[in-house]
Amino acid sequence: MDRIRILVVAAGCVCVCLSGLGCAARSSGAPSVVVKRTQMHMGTLVSITAVGESDQAANQAITAGFQEVKRLEQLLSTWIPDSELSRVNAAAGAKPVPVSPDTLNVVRLAMQVAEMTEGAFNIAIGPAVDAWNVSAQPRLPTAGELEALRPLMNLRAVHADVRERTIFLDKAGMRIDVGGIGKGYAADQAVIAMQKAGAAAGVVALSGDIKTFGRLPGGRRFPVAIQHPREEGAILVLVDLQDEAISTAGDYERFFEKDGIRYHHILDPATLQPARGCQSVSVIAKDGVWADGLDTGIFVLGPERGMALVERLDDVEAIIVDQAGRLHVSSGLRNRVRAPSSSGRMGPER
Ligand code: ADP
Ligand code: MG
């Protein structure tokens, strides 16, 4: 029950605002039917919007998108005992496990994000995430308990072998978890499936991990609202996207408070404590996999080092709210973000 509540809150961190669109009338032969459907996958609400020439065409593309998300969930979810990643984790310290190109790809991309963020992003952090158990039964692990787990989080002990197509974790007890990057990857792949199925434009949103392609009928880009990290339901800023992805990591999605201190689900691999520099980080990139991996990594790096990284990277922009609530917007976004109207509220569709 608690998990559902938490996930519904998480679903509010970024949303696509499609005001007054519904099924538009056909005009000038351009695809102009907009259909949106929502289902529960990867433990979260997945909304897919397609622009097509007909209701049937749009629905076919949406079905293809959902099928792709479901396929990837079967490979990547660590909640599914016989998923590929669960089998890799079960064989830690014992043997390499053959995996599909997608699983290998996600893990290799995650290693690249780890390198780019100097280890702030770490898919082997699972044992520490479990020790905190923020999402289910939160507790404060002792420093000694956390330090004892540290050898299990060494990314050099993760071997993703492209030639053999295997993944091997070389210490028993290690676990990898792509929770910080997998939804962005799934959004990208679902978009590819929708394009193959003939959609002219659309959006795949796995709660806060969103990938857009093309434009809305009439030529509008897809407007996306970013949730205010401290005012539930309020919009922080809006930005229009075309062929871009956005992903938000925040300390307000899954957290508990004890003695006035907020403990949340994004851990700093250096301290094994919840990362303290930011309230929220939204990253815009061409691909969802980069937006999702980098939002988590930049959240850990904090506003200064995180924004410095964003400014070094091509085609990556960010909106960071630091721990004091100050807004930092990367140079390439300053002319693109806009403030909400005074009544701006988040919602599934407005
Ligand atoms: P979500 O949208 O599910 O909140 P995020 O992109 O914000 O996803 O990533 C949070 C998840 O990433 C956590 O639930 C945890 O499983 C994992 N995680 C926590 N800390 C780190 C880290 N430093 N590096 C990589 N993954 C992490
Ligand atoms: Mg992420």
C-alpha cells in the first residue's frame, strides 16, 4: 500500500501538459489525432501519447510502446526474480550470466554515466539502498554497518563483457540495480517502437522520465511542467521539448523524516548517506537514458559540480534546485524555461 502511495507522488515530478487537445480534427492531411493511454509498469505510472493519422494508427503505436516497456521490465526489473538482472545478482561471486543486448547496453551506459560523474552515479549501490530501505521500512543504518557494505559497491567488480555478452559481479553479495537509469532507457526504446509503428509524434512518460519525439498537431512543441520540490502540486517552471528527453530526481519523491532530518532514496556513494546538495535536479538531453542517469548523478554531485558538468557536455541542460531552494538554470536553457501562471498546478493532463 505504502509503495503505491509513494509511486503516485513520484509520478508528479514532471508532467506533460496537453491542454485542450484531446482528439483534434483532421486538417491539411497532416497527422492530427492525439491519443493518450496510461498503464502501470516498472512499478510506476506509464503514460504514452501518440500523434497519428487516425485513432487506430495512434492506438497501434501506443500498444507498441507499452509492449516495449513490458519487454524491458522483464529483463531489467530487480523486483522480478527471474529477470536477467536478478539472475546476474543471484550469480554474484559465482559465474558470468549471459544477457540480452539491451541489458548489456543499459549496464554499459550506466558505467559511462558513472565515469562522467566521477562515481557519483553507481549502479552497484544496491546493498546500501537496501540497508536504508527508504521505500518500504525506513531505518537509520549505523556507520559501521554501511562501511562493511562498501566493498560490495566497487564498480570495478562489475564486468560487462561485450564479446561474450555476459555480466559478472565478482564478489558474492554484490547487486546491481538500474533504478536510476532504466526508466529513461525504456522511454527511448518505447519511442523507437512507436516510430516503427508509424506514429508521427508522441511522448513516453514513465513517471518523471519523459521522452518526446516530433511536435503536436499545429506545430507546438510538447510543454512539460517541472514539479516544485517543496510545494506539493505546484509547478516550478515549464519548458517545451521536441525530440528531447527530460528526467527529474528529487528528495521529495521517496523519503522519511526523523528528528527533523529528511532521509531520501538517492545515496552519495562517498558517504553512503542521502545526498545533501540538492532538492531536485531535472536534466534535458537528446536521449532518456542520459537524462535519467545524469539526473541521479548530478543530484549526488551537488549544484556546483553538477552544473559544471552540464556546461561541459553538449546537448545536456539542467534545472537544479539546491538545498537552500535556489534555482540554477544551465546557460542553454535560460531563454527556454518559463514561469507558470500564478495558478500553475501539476496534473496528469491540463
Ligand atoms: P526514480 O525516478 O525512480 O526516483 P531516480 O532516477 O531518481 O529514479 O533514481 C533513484 C534510484 O536510483 C533509487 O531508488 C536507487 O535505486 C538508485 N540510486 C540511489 N542512489 C544512487 C546512486 N548514487 N547511483 C545510482 N543509482 C542510485
Ligand atoms: Mg535517474
